[in-house]
Amino acid sequence: MMKIALSIAGSDSGGGAGIQADLLTFAAHGIHGTTAVTAITAQNTVGVRAWQALEPAMVRAQIEAVADDMEIAALKTGMLANRQIIEEVAAVIAARGFPHLVVDPVMVAKSGDRLLDPSAESAYVERLFPQAALITPNIPEAEVLLARRIRSVDDMKDAATALMRLGCRAVLVKGGHLDGDPTDVLWDGSTLHELTTPRIHTTNTHGTGCTYSAAITARLAFGHDVETSVRGAKQYLTTAIKESYAPGKGHGPVRHLNSGAVSALGRATGPQPKPRTY
């Protein structure tokens, strides 16, 4: 029986990020993807022109409609837009007891602009993080959550352990914003794992965070543990970036249906080099 995953996130009219990226990533992993749209955006590869959040009750209705009909094996959150939506999403997840929640705390745009007010940011910590199997902040988001600067891999390790104390079961701090080869730090409660890949010099990186968290969600849906899911997802994302393309005039998306994507997760999640542990 095909596994089913749910993305609770915003819609990207340009097709590179948000629920569009999540659905492509699920498909690349042989997962049936379902969605609960939280916001609609008017955007393309150049930028976001406008966006509008949906009513929280409508977001909940979408989640419940899917859950009433299908068995959700794993789910992720992306753009949640405001505190009211975060609280509604957290409430229905708690009531339904969904397994394998991945929270991508979309708080800061690539430009550095804040996407949520402080009350919404605190709602992540109070309502969603305690239910999360994994949270996946990038460095600007981790800085917001911890009110501290992160300037090195050592800082990322400290941040990962500090974020764990906010209630989640595992933390992945993504290090693409630092200079040099991108290094991510995974803290699973017992071991700090450092995952480094060569930097790929391209401007076509739109939707990388969405894609990464969706790939992790897909692998959790198949029953892989968090470390295995993260390592496999990073390998998948690296290939997607290598094969990225530019459909428009700005920053293009990664290639979700890439040469490393296999529906059975065979080659993509087979034996891989272990990251360094600390």
C-alpha cells in the first residue's frame, strides 16, 4: 500500500517552493502527497508580490478531510503565516495523534526579512515543537528562536542542543548560510552528527528548505529513523541542487524529479558514509 504524507504549508505560484515543492518531493520518493494550504502567494522566480493567509478553520478542515479518509504516515509544516493558524494546526495534530511530525519553522526569508511576529514565533515553541519528531531551522531561524548569533559550526552545535530543550525530540540546524561547504548539524538527543557536502555554486536554490524537510518526511513515512532520514534527504537534495534549472528570470528551483530520485527509496537510502559524530 502506498504511503501517504501531508504537507501543511503555503502555496508558491511559481512552483519552486511550498506545497508545490513538497508534492514533487513526495512523488520522487514514491509517496502519495496530500496538502493543507495555509496561505496563497503571488510569486515567481524573481520574488513575492503578495500573499494572503487562509482562515484557520479552513486550514483545519483540510487536515481533517484528509485524515478522515487516509492514514497519514508522516507530515510536515512549512509556512504557517500567523499565530492563529499555528494554534489551529497544533490542536488538530494533537487531537489526531499523527506520527512523525517534521516542523520547518518558516520565520525568516532568504532576504533576512521576518515572516512572523514574535507572538507567532512563540507559538511554534509552545504548541508545535513539543509534538515534533524533528525541527529543521536554518541559521537565521535558529538565531530568532534563541536570540543569539550563530557564526560557526561550533555555534550550530550549541544551538542544536539549546533548541532541543524547547521540547522537540531532534533538531537539524541547516548551515547553508555560512561560508564554505554547507554543514548541517543534527542533534538526536544522544549524538551530534555533522553532515557536510561540497558547496554547489548556483543561484537556483529556491525551495531548498521545503524540499529538504519534505524528503525527510517521506523517509520517516517509510519507517527510517531520524538520522537515516536526514542523511538520505541531504543526499537527495544535493543531487536536486546539482541538477537545478532556471525556468524564469530569477532564482530557479532545484530539480525534484532528479537522477537520484527512486520511488522505492532503494539507491537513495542505501549504504552511505557515516557523518562525523561528536
